[in-house]
Amino acid sequence: MNQLTEGRKPQTKCARFTSLLAFFNFAKNNLDPDFINPCDSPMLRKLFRTKVKTQFDILEKETVDEIIFRTNKMRDRLILELMARGAMRIGEVLKIVPTI
């Protein structure tokens, strides 16, 4: 399994391990009930699990409005407004160009 996932991202390692585990479970359930799944060990599960993602706190609408209206520069206010109301990322906002 290490050779199969060498140099890959942790998410890819987990996905490949999960697919292999599902394949062996399918073989065990449908073909041979006495088959022992080689991926069904606590050590392998621990080795190939993904990291827990952190959940970001979402700001309330009133807080976002307060931040926008306290901004002095018109450009910054427009950027914040597009990000908040249009659900745009900073890269998307900065790529906007006026058409003439």
C-alpha cells in the first residue's frame, strides 16, 4: 500500500485505501465469506486516515455589514461588498476589469 501511494497527497492516499478496502469487502461479502480482508487492520486504518478539517467560524450578517460600512476607501468597500454579497473570493474580485 505504501508503494501504491508513495509521493501522493494524504487525501489521495485515503481515497485509494478506501477503494481497496471496499473492493476486498465486496469480495468477502459476495464471493468467499471466509476471505480475510488485508486492509482491515487498525494500523492501516490509522495510517491512511485523513486529517480532520477545521471548521471556520462564519460571521453574522450584521457583523459583515458593520465591517463594510466602516471601511473608508471606496475601492475596499466595493471589494468587501462583492465578496460578501456575491460570494466571490478575493482572486475573483481582483480579476474583474471594466469593459469600455
